[in-house]
Amino acid sequence: MKCSKPNFKIHRRARLSSSSSSSSSSCFSVSAVVTKEEQETLGEISSGSDCFNFKAYMGEKADRVNRALDESISVKTPPTIHEAMRYSLLAGGKRVRPILCIAACELVGGDESTAMPAACAVEMIHTMSLIHDDLPCMDNDDFRRGKPTNHKVYGEDVAVLAGDSLLAFAFQHIASATVGASPARVLAAVGELAKSIGTEGLVAGQVVDIASTGAKDVGLEQLEFIHIHKTAVLLEAAVVLGAIVGGGSDTQVEKLRKFARCIGLLFQVVDDILDVTKSSEELGKTAGKDIVADKMTYPKLMGLEKSREFAEELLAEAKQQLEGFESYKAVAPLVALAEYIAYRQN
Amino acid sequence: MKCSKPNFKIHRRARLSSSSSSSSSSCFSVSAVVTKEEQETLGEISSGSDCFNFKAYMGEKADRVNRALDESISVKTPPTIHEAMRYSLLAGGKRVRPILCIAACELVGGDESTAMPAACAVEMIHTMSLIHDDLPCMDNDDFRRGKPTNHKVYGEDVAVLAGDSLLAFAFQHIASATVGASPARVLAAVGELAKSIGTEGLVAGQVVDIASTGAKDVGLEQLEFIHIHKTAVLLEAAVVLGAIVGGGSDTQVEKLRKFARCIGLLFQVVDDILDVTKSSEELGKTAGKDIVADKMTYPKLMGLEKSREFAEELLAEAKQQLEGFESYKAVAPLVALAEYIAYRQN
């Protein structure tokens, strides 16, 4: 099965094991059985001196991304719009997208500093899509990450404009702040990022998602379209942008694109699984958000067990794309990020 | 008075005359007295064999811009969002911004084809700002150019997303479709365009405009801020993008930037004058939109006569920036466009 064109034919596979010796990166390989206990081992398994310490890596990278985001937008005139942009951009989150961008850049031999403007730009686009998706005319969400959504604090007008500003500023930031990459590469990054937002990316996913919410006849193809466009495409952009500005060859960029497509879809399949698992575990409390919203999900469509198998396949396929990259140290973050996406609990 | 930092000290000046011989481009110089009759002469004065035919020029350029816009976005899956984008993008209009872009490119020796993607991108951004400004949470307009606004036809959710898509696609289009310019120049164009949209451009203008509507203490400085950001900055981007991709020197680009700042502010001053003039002429009909919306305007702040004088000064200052460009043929379109902006009736 190729992530570039998944055929969704599910094969029964032996589950990855925490003691698996067949893994090319056994040092940080963890069980595919999604339990809280096992997920918590993710940081611990990296305690060996030769091993990659994923927890420390994520912490350090996220700190530097947060600092770069903070510095990218200061409060100037007019203050309200800058505050609104910063409110959502600096609201926390794991910074998975920017870290993927940096990791891909470093994998192909580039510096973190070269990837940072692109990494921040990807997070600006992600934030912008959340602000607009939360609007009353769309998903009408009052809270995001435990805080009132942007329009609840600043009003709908400013929220729309804060999203627009972040969208535009992402391109301004890449174009003006990237150092250590040729203009041709930076321009290619601009094109890739732009493509991930519009009718071939986030917007397409949101349009079809809105149209299919509550519909009874949503099939696997449509579900896949939504997830690929709402989630996978921006993760793909994050990785590809990093690889491009980092100086990756065409072959490297395309291998990393395939890797990103797999983990992008994986991200959403796991999201759907978590939504069901949580609601099952928390019986008597609020049911899963997708169920409430009457949204189609992988577990609904193919069952929980087959969804998990599909997730395993995507993870394996993602890892396969990383074969051929020489340095263990450089490949470790992306493998660990893929596993983190597979085994996360929120 | 410099457009880069207008001091708004109004001097009494002799009005430009249709028979003025002092104009460096007397062939298409027209009276600054804004009357319908005189405005209509704009096309006719160019009938001499050596003269520049502005009407024909605008018609031909607009046709090619419309064709390029039409070809830039076709209806693909998902159809609704593409239709919504095309509905507003192809709704007509004079295409002043893209033609300014092309004219600036040709003035510095570039080809129309090199400027066309940037010209279309500027129009996409203009269209996006109209779609979002018309939303119920902003200006709440039901009609635009005699047609129902985007959200009245496609719903608020799709209208927000159509704007987002156009914003992103503008960058995708410049990055992928520009030929005949180096990546460094195209990247510089990306940065300039992005800057004109966010908190240093359109968004800043709209935020302050919303905040000051109905306020009693709006001064000249605030009015200028709104107009420069809501209107002038995108006109500046149009001209500067054309000059950059066309291969203009730094000096040429900066002269054209000053030219564009003057005509950008001029555009809005004339808009304000027309709003008052029309409402005065059409007594008994709907009053001027700015008056209804209780918006501050130049005529309100400095009176009609002084506003007209200010418009004349801006036009003179704009024309001054074009001195030093050698070719009469190449400079003619920008002079005529500046005069068109000064003397238009709608």
C-alpha cells in the first residue's frame, strides 16, 4: 500500500512489538497497542546513552519554536489585531508541524535556523485554519485548548482578520526571514505552502467536511479526501518545506513527501480512534466530539480493530520511506515523531 | 509634500488645465475639475496619431487580465469553492490594479507576460479583501457591483473559505506561474505582496476603519492611516510587483513606489469626493454610503474644495516621480492611469 494513493486494502499484520528486533530503529520502537501505559514509555525508552531521547528533543525544539513564534509577531499599531494573532499563535500546542519541518531540514543536512522561518510559517497557517474553522459560521467552537476561541475574545470581525493576517504573514516571514537557502528553494517552499492551504489543501478539506457532516452516505473515499486535505496536506508541507530549504535532492524531497503523507493520514486515523476510545472509556461523560457532530470516522466506517491495523500499516510505510537516509542520528527524530503520532493519547 | 510622508499642508495651486502646456505629458492631460463631461473626454483626447489611446489601452489590457484570471482558476473538485472564488474574481471591475502592475513592468522594460501572474495575484488579493469585508460580521453588505455578495450566494462559511483560498492562491500563482524573472525577484514580489495584506496593509486598514466608524474624534492622521492601508498599500504593491518582476533597478522601484503611494491616496481622496458629490447631486435619493455609515472622509474633515486641491497635489507629485523614465510610450500608461484615478466618476 502506498500512501500516495492508498487502496485501503487492510492486511492482517503482526503488531509492532516493544522488543521487536526487526525494526530498523528498534531503539525507540514502541508497541502499536494504544494504551496509556505504553504511550508513557515513549520518553523513557530513550534513556540509553546511544538512544534518541524523544522527550528531550521535543521539549528543546518546541521551546525554540515558541521563542521564534513569539519574536516573529510583536504588538505594534494597531494593537488589537496583533494581540489577536498572538493570542492563538502562542496558545501552546505540541508544535508537531514546525518540529517536523526542522527535523526534515536537518535530515537532509540543513540547519535548524534555515528551517525556522518555514517552520513558524507552517504553524501560522495551522493557527489561521483553527481560528477560521472555529468561527460561528463554520464549526462554531467556543473553546480551543481550554481557552476561549479567538472570536469569543476579539469578536468575529477581528478573528477573520487575524486569520487573514496570519495567512499573509506566513509568506512574508518565509520570504524575508529565511537565510541559508537559495531564492529558488525559498520560492519553491512558498509554492508548496500555498498549495497546502487552498482548494488543494485545508480549504478543500473544510468545504467537504462541512458539506458531509450529518450526511448518511459518506464513504471511505470521501472520508479520506477530508482527512488528507484537512490534516495530511499541511503535515506534508511541513516536512517538504524543511527538506527543500535544507537542500534536499529531488529524490530525498519525494521520499520525505511520501513519509509525510503516511503520517498525515495516520494522524487523522489515530485522532478518530482516540475519539472513540475516549468516549468508550468515559462512559457517562460527554461522548466523542465526532459522534456528537455526526461526523464520519474510520472506526465508524471500518471498525476499531481494522482502523488500528490501518494505522500500523501507515506507520510501517512511513518508516520505510526513511530507509536510505544514512545518519541514524538524523533519521531518529522523524521515526520517533511518526511513532509519537501513532501512539499519542491526545 | 512627499507621498511617503504626507504632511497635509494644503497649498493653493493653479488647477491643471486641459490645455496646459507645462505638463510633461500634455497629450493626455485633462482638467482636474471633476465633471462628467470632462471625464468623458479622457478617451477622446487620445485620438491623435502620436497620442496615447487610454481607452483602447485599458480595454485591451483588461481583456487579457480577465482571460488570465479566468484561466488561473478552473472549476475542479470540490466545485462549490472554485465557483465561489470565480464568482467574485470574475465579477468585472476596471482591473486598475493588475493594469498598474503590467504598466509598471513594461515601463522598466519587462514583458506583459512576465507581470501577468503578479497582476492576477494582486487582483485575487483585492477580491479576497472585498469578500471578507462584505461579511455580516464586518461591513455586512448584500450587494457588490450590482450582484449579491459572495456570502449571500454561497453562505458565510464558503465565503470565508473562498477568501482564504484566493489569498493563498495568489502566492501559489506568483510562485509557480511567473516566467522571465529570476527566483530572487519573484521572491521579493512575494514578500511585497504579503506585506500589503496583513497588519501593515489591508487588515490594518480594515481594523482601524471598523474601530473608528461612528467615532466622533477621527482626525486626519487616523483617516490617512485607514486610507493608506485599505487602498494605497495594495495599489503600491501592484506597481512595485510589476517593477520588480520587470527587472527595474532599485532606484526605479523606489520612484515607482512613491508614484504608487500618491495615486493610492489619491484614489481614496477621489472616492470620498465622489461620495459627497453624488449624494449632493442625487438629492432625494440614497445619501452617500460614507455618510450613512457615519465614516470620516476628506471632504468632511477639510471641506470639498480643499480635498480637490489635495487631490491635485497628489496627482502632480505622482507625475513628478515618472520624470526620468525615458520612453514616452512606456510612461504614458502610468500618467494616464494616474489621471484616470483623479478624474474618474465612479
